[in-house]
Amino acid sequence: MTFVTKLTFQSGDRAVLEDTVSSLKEMVERKGGQCKGPHTSPVEQHNVPQYQTLQPGDTFSNWTYAVYERRVDIHGADHIANKVGHMEFPDSIHVEIEVEQKKPLGHKN
């Protein structure tokens, strides 16, 4: 059985996100792994109200920011995916890792 390691990266800093994902993809491919992506999701725009006090009432203008997302899939290469799972990423990037087990075609259970 093979495993697919799905990585999702989110950040408000597009340049750091692009650099991190590009470096990761190069490292996986250099070590012989198969990497699909990066896949880009639409930019999410967030608006957050800013209150002048701790009580609802007077507000400042909303704080608006963007969140950028990239997804990368590593197929097989479990040793590489394990290494990626233990890597340190910049504090400005949120990383989610999902591991999916793929069964061969025609395999029951």
C-alpha cells in the first residue's frame, strides 16, 4: 500500500509562502519523491472589526487581510514525507498535514 501525504500551507505573506513551497517541492524531487502541486486556492479576504474599548461600541476601521493557500501532495516516498513532517517552517505559515492510505486497484477491504 502506498501513502499520499497532503500538505496545506496558509499564510498572509505570499512571498514567504511561495519560497517555502518551492523549496519543499525541490527538496522532495531532489530526493527522488513524486510531488504534485503546488495547487493554488483562491485568496481569502478577511475583515475584522476593531473596537476602541473592550466593550462593543465605538470602532476603528476594520482590519483587512488576505490569506494565501498552497497544497502539495507527496506520493509514496514515506521516508521523505516523514522528514517533511518534522521540518521547521516559518512562524508566518500555518501547515496542515494529512496522510491518506491508498490501496492498490482491485484490492478488497
